[in-house]
Amino acid sequence: MSDLQTPLVRPKRKKTWVDYFVKFRWIIVIFIVLPFSATFYFLIYLGDMWSESKSYEKRQKEHDENVKKVIKRLKNRDAAKDGLVCTARKPWIAVGMRNVDYKRARHFEVDLGEFRNILEINKEKMIARVEPLVNMGQISRATVPMNLSLAVVAELDDLTVGGLINGYGIEGSSHIYGLFADTVEAYEIVLAGGELVRATRDNQYSDLFYAIPWSQGTLGLLVAAEIRLIKIKEYMRLTYIPVKGDLQALAQGYIDSFAPKDGDKSKIPDFVEGMVYNPTEGVMMVGTYASKEEAKKKGNKINNVGWWFKPWFYQHAQTALKKGQFVEYIPTREYYHRHTRCLYWEGKLILPFGDQFWFRYLLGWLMPPKVSLLKATQGEAIRNYYHDMHVIQDMLVPLYKVGDALEWVHREMEVYPIWLCPHKLYKQPIKGQIYPEPGFEYENRQGDTEDAQMYTDVGVYYAPGPVLRGEEFDGSEAVRKMEKWLIENHGFQPQYAVSELDEKSFWRMFNGELYEECRKKYRAVGTFMSVYYKSKKGRKTEKEVREAEQAHLETAYAEAD
């Protein structure tokens, strides 16, 4: 472990004006971003309340009218004159950290801004039918009082159904249910020609159903989704388990916390996540749903982590390293959104004193700053600085390789804390963009089942150690090395983040066969930008994009094969 504890020797970096601007950016956040964020959140809340006051019949009528507008807009597009289709949402509104540079090329906008209603909560079929701009805070506010929930509820309130389906979504329950898209039962899609179709696992559009996840909205426009619901209880009984040792030992402690070696399913918790705070210490958290009666029994501790003055969740969990293993009960909805207020631990960089007692009591109710407003208040120089001096990446790796991934992150980036969240990667009847390792079912590894290989999201979010020490750090090169490591280890990189992949490497990481077949079959080529060019870092010219569309028959993934 000694080689891991010794940081790589790097020369000191000369500071520029951008460093000082970033250091004092909290002034803009305090006086501009936070007040505007609070106002936005309040207006959004009022909008959600207005939507909930409408009957399901009225919401469905409005939905049908809005779908007709989308269809009409697509049918009026002149393919010879107009640019490629994309939504009318402004680039800075996206929650992801990737620059939305594809909208700088000429494009044909379709407005989906009205698609933010919960269309139905069907308690008999245990299905929620929602529009793509419904976010996690909105859906949990509607379902939790019914003791119902989506099977996978991503932690941050602002994350939308459309983004979690077309991109990537995970939560502490994903070791049971898979990724967010795995819990979807049907997609309602407007195709390039303006046709409205409903895709399920077993109807005539089953190929489209399996191709939609990770497609970034490049196969059609999602206008509604039917998502699986589960029954829940009022509280989460959460156990904090401190683990100490080298990184391989921390990884094994994490695996043992939710994947019993004897395969006894009764030992599998409802929720699990891990946080690695440094190369020798981590805390693993396992949760099971608990009734209100159980939580309020004498001697049980209830912790309302959602209150604005409460310690940030990751810091609260860290206390287990000193006081040892402990158990507490958290209201279920507050547990779902436990990382929202401090944006995991990114809030510490945005507001260095935001975790202090005085700030939490006086101004904590304004948290969190809205990510879209943070992006809107940074210019080109600032966002390029964050690309080079800051890491926000998720590494999806097989469970048995988590220790290797932790060692790689420590060696190349030195970012702490690190988030660990397991998820099933199903062996689907039709192979999508991401897929388990061939033959995994014969290895009998800890956590795997016959139908799914257990993966883990290794979340790397923070300023790297060299940057914090004032040393040189090449963020782009570090990401390139990470992507190379992922390809070599059958891992995947969610495309909400900054990517340095060239086209050949992109299709070495992802399987493009089904995606390309659906692009051609449903006439997306020439209408929607390809997923690689939508995810590609840097500005895109219309000429570059159109040439790529014309060359679709000679795709890079075929060359890679």
C-alpha cells in the first residue's frame, strides 16, 4: 500500500487569473446563483403543484395536444434546408457537465418544454406514466405519500426521466433493479417522420425499446414513459459500516456489505452505497425499508437529514470512522435525496464554508445552487478550467474489478471521496450499447446472477489531489487514460460527462450494432445527430456533422471490430 500512499511527483503549476476567479467564485454563488436558484426552485414547485391539481384526464388531453405539435413540427421540417433535429432546451440548462456544443451548429429545434406532467399513477398495474421532463423530486413527492416509489430514484432532485432514460441513471437500489432504464416498461417515441409509436420488450418495436437507453435522444423524441413502481415504507433503516485497510480491502468490504458469499437473498439490503474517504478508510451504508411504527420504537434514532441545517450527508456518514458502526432511521423521501443539498461533495468546492454550522443555519435553506445556473454564470475560460482542473466522471466497472479501479483513480487522479454504487447489468435478449462480459454467468463471481453481471459505478467527483496542492495536472490526458482503462476492463463511461474518446474508441467501448440498425430502420440518419457526435467534446460545425451522417455506412465501430 506504500506505493499508493506516495503521490506522484509533479511540478508546481503557475496560477492564472482564472485560478483566483474560481477561488472567489463563492461571491457570485452567494449573491446571484443561490437567490436565483431558490426562486427557480420555488417557481418549479408551484408549477408542480399546479400540475398535480389537474385531473389525469386533463393532463392526458394536454399531453395529446403537445404530441400533435411535435409531430407537426417534425413533418414541417425540410431535410434539404433545415439542420438536424434537437430539442429547444438551452445548452446551459442540462444537468450534465459536458458542454452541449452540438447546439452551436445550425439545428432544427423542437420544443418539448411542456412535457413535465405525471400522466398517471396506476396502483393496480404498479406503473407510473410520466412525461420526459418530470424530475426525481417531483415524482417522489407524488408517490412516497402513497407508500409507492419508482424502483430506481436517482439522488438529485433535478434529474429528469428523459435524461435518465436516454442517458444514464443509477441509485442505491440498482443492485436489485438495474439501471433506471431497466425499470421502464414502455417508451412513447415520436420518430423522425413524425410517427408516434409505443415500444415495449415484446411488441413490434422491441428493437427500438432496447436501443433507446444510452442513445442520447438520437433515435427519436421521447414524449412519455411507463415506469415500474414498487411498494415502500415510511422510513429507511440505515446501517453505517466503517471499513479500514488498503483499497483492495475497502473494495472487498464494500462487496461483502450487499453481496452475501453464500448467495442468501434474504441478506441482500434494499439500498447500498459506499464512500471511500481516503486510501485507507471508507464507510459502507446498507438500508432496508422500515415502517413508521418500527422507526418510532423506544431507543431508535430518527435522523431528518433533509432539514437545511443538518450536516451534509457525506460528512455525517464519515463520523462512523470515529464512533464505529451505528444504525438510524431516515424518512424515505429524505433518504432518496440525501445528496441533493450538497451535490454529493461538490458543494464544498462551490462554497468552501457551506458545510459550516453558521452557514447551514443561516443560509442552508438556499442550497443547493442550481447546476444550470452555475453553468450559465461561467464563461468559456472558466468551463475549460473545470475540464482541466476538475473531475466529474463515473466509471462503470465489473464488481470484481472495483479494487483495481480504486487503485487506478488514486494513482492517476487522487480524487476523494469516491462514491460506490452497485448495479445489475442484465444480459438482454437484444444486445444494447452496454452489456455484461461474455461468459460471466459461468464464473460464479460474488454478486453475479444467471441473468445479470454485477457492476459498480465508481463516482469520481472533485478536484484532483495535484490541483489542490497547486501542482500541474492534465485533466484531458487523465480522462483519456481513464477511458483506455475502461475499454481494456470492459467498463463504460456515461456520456453526461466530458469525453475524450475518438470515434473508433467510442465504438470499442460501446456496442453500436443495434443502435445503427435502428438509426437506419427508423430513418434517424439525416434527421438526428449520431450519439457519438452528440457526445463528442468540442464545437461541431454543420459540415462536420452532415459529413458524419453521410458516412454512416462506414461506421467506426465496424473498423474497430
